[in-house]
Amino acid sequence: MTSRPDAAGTGPSRDADTGPIPVVRRAVPPPPPPAPVRPASPPTSPSTAPPGAAHRPPPATGTPAPDTQELVVPAGGPVPAGSSLAAEPDPEPDLVPPSSSRAGRNLVAAIGVGLGLGAVIIASLLVYRPAFLLVVGAAILVGVVELVRALEAGGARAPLVPLVVGTVAMLALAWTRGPDGLVVAFLCTAVAVLLWRLGDGPEGYLRDASAGVFVALYVPLLAGFAVLLLVPDDGATRVLLFIATVVGNDVGGYTAGVLWGRHPMAPTVSPKKSWEGMAGSLVACIAVATPIVTLALDGPWWGGVLLGAALAVSATAGDLGESLVKRDLGIKDMGTLLPGHGGIMDRLDSLLPSAAVAYLLLSWVAPA
């Protein structure tokens, strides 16, 4: 038997007639399952991740032990399916663009529209008081149409024609005949709604007729009290007082809610409203109403405090009431006419009940 050097030339190998040395290959065990993923930076919402983003593991400097192996996810990248991070919610909500409010609205557009509406109202009051009737009339007619269409989402079809005619009649008679004219026009509108709906048959009659009476009560009747505020010689001051106090309610409530809001007021109706925001509304409304009542209307100081507190409650109740209606109907806004606000009714929700409260209280603490 002969021998020959092995492949390395370091020693004899087996005899050639025995064949080459067999090579034994060890089976490589499969890689361990991925460990929990650690994001390289705070992740953003999966909905904002750029499409096609890929995961890149860290540079290989040696295979870590299975219990320490990690994957690094690029910031903004999607989370791999099945990983522990994919099952956990984001620790931070998506960032809202600087031009948007916490409610997701365009804050710049909302401020611009609000200033424009305020300028129109102030100009109509200071230049020619009856012009305010045209502004109110146009806004209320649009609001009636918006509410009728919104109610259709819930299956109720309120008769629109008698509501439009009744709206004009209520506002006109409130200006010319006072409270008696407003009440008579409302009763006639309610009867007209009931009779008009008879033409569509009995199916859904009670639902549709009730919706029509609700629209007449909620929008034009309450708006008629704003017209009654305008009737006296100092009516422009009374209307400005009422509107400025309601604006103070919104500004004070929003500011206090953002800064200190911790305890929700009605989480199932309006999750963003808090008791801290309500306290801010009270302070702001009293601060706005008291000097105007005492200096411009010669009323007592306590009358301004009472009016401010009452309007804070009525404005907040009106806002919550419309939020409840919208949640019941499954809609976000009553309309889309005003950028950053929604519809006209989304701006009238706190003004309508406050007009009635302002008229009743001012008739007592600062009669014309």
C-alpha cells in the first residue's frame, strides 16, 4: 500500500484505492425568530409611513445572541408584520400640521373666516341696523337648509318649503311686531309643517313632522330673539354684547381647555370639552359682559356677572346639543360652506340659545 501526501502536504493520506476522503457537511440551524424591534427614533403612525420603505438591519459586526438580537427600523418606516412593535399602539399621536387645530381643522382658514364674519356683522350693525336683518336672514335660511339635509341622514325628511317661508315670517314679525309676532309666526309655521307633510302619506309622518317642528323651534324661533335684541334704540349695543360674550365663551373655553384641561365634561358627546375649559368660559364671559352692561347699558355690575355666567352655560349647552345631534346622525359637520368651521349651523349652535337667554336677562337687568 502506497501513501501520498495529503492536500496540505503535511502527512500521509489514505491509500488511493480507497477513494477520496468524504466531506461531511454540518446542517446549519435556521436563524432564531426575530426579537422585539427597537425603533431608531420615535415612530410615526403607520398611516403616514412612506410607501415602499424597507427595513435595514444594523451593520453586521458579528451575530448577536438570540436573546439580544435587534432590528433597527428607520424613522418613519413601516413595522414588520408579526413583530411585537406592530401590535403596540404608537406612544405618541400623529403630529398635527402647524396650520391645524387640535380638532384637525385648518386653523388659519377658521380664523380668517371668523374675522370676515365678524367684520360683516359689525359693519351691518354700526352703519345701518336693518341691514343686520338681511345678514341674520341669510344665515338662518342657510342654517335651516343645512339642518334639514342633515336630518335626512337619519331618515327624517322635514318639509323644507313651509320652513323657509316660516323663517322669513318669524324674523320679519319679530322686527315689526315684537315677541307676539315671533310667537304667532312660529305657531303658524308649525301648523304649516304638519299640514304640508300630509301630502306625502302616512308612512313616516310622525317622524318627518316632528323633525320639521324641531327645525322651526331650534333655528328661526331662537334666531328671532336676536332680532328682538336689535329692536330698541340701543339694539346694536345689545346685539354686540350678546355676540361678544359668546365669542368670549369660545376663546376662554378653548384656551383653558388646551392649557389645563384634564377632566372631560361629556366624553361621549364632545371628548375635547373639559371642566377646566368650562371654568375658562365662565371667567371670559363675565369679563366681557360686565363692563359692557355697566358702561354701555347703565346696568348693575351684578347684572353683567349674571349675564356672563348665564351665556357661558347656554353657549356650552348649545354646542353640546348640536354635537349630540351630529353624533346621532353620524356626521362631523352640518355643512361645508365655511372653510375651517364646517357649515353655518356649526357657528350658530352656541349663538341660538344664547340669543334667547340674553334677551330675557337684558329685559330684566337693563331694560330698554
